[in-house]
Amino acid sequence: MTVYLDSSALIKLYVPERESRAVADYVKRLPDPIPFSQLHEIELTNGLRLKLFRKEASLRSVRGAIGCMKMDLDSGVLSRPVLNWPDVFCKADELSAAFSATIGCRSLDLLHVASALLLQATDFLTYDGRQLNVASKAGLRLVRTR
């Protein structure tokens, strides 16, 4: 079983949000490191900085969360998968052709689902409704943590 967590799930490991405890409990039971691509990294760090902009977090907590994320990458809790980005974009385009007109998914949603598929993930954890719909239609098993 390979599990792919999108950024909406990963951020809950680094800042307190409503579902943070459930995601942390789920991740503790995983036998393998969590795939963490460059897409995750930019989305997660930007998401943390947006919390600062929205006054949802302090500068200290954002810096601490980014530091923890880097420590998890260095220690192997998060692992950098080998992704061929042209293949990811090609797969995302295929998903777009199949689902965007009916689901209304965003490009980043498609890139995460495409990444999961190319990494041969079987399970997918997200808190984004459109992305959840695309992942399900693409054949990924959805993880429920609630």
C-alpha cells in the first residue's frame, strides 16, 4: 500500500487545524515514508506563509513548521520520490481532458492526482473536495481520517 497525501492533508501535520490529530494518528500507522515532492514543498511552504499573511499563525510558528518539515525530510519521515515532471504534466493533461469539464478541478489538483498515479499510490488523502472527486474517478482509494 502506497499512500499519497496532498498538501491539504500534509499541512495538518505542521500547524494545528481541525483534522490535525486524525491525520497525525493515521500517519503514525503508515509503514513507509510519506512521498514529498517539490510540488508538496512549494505548496506547503506557501500555505504556511499564507497563514502568516492571513494572521492565522505567527512568524515564529511558521518558521518552526517549515523547520519541522525540513527535519522530517532529512530524517526520512518524508521522502523525495523520483518523478519525471514532463510525465506528471502529461498525465495531468489526460486527467484534465477526462474530468475538468465536469468536476471543475484546478491544475494543482490534477498535478497531485497525476503524481500519485505515477508513483503507483493505491490510497489518497486529501481535504479538497474537487481533488477527492478526481482521485476517486482516477481509481485511487480515498483515505478517511474523520
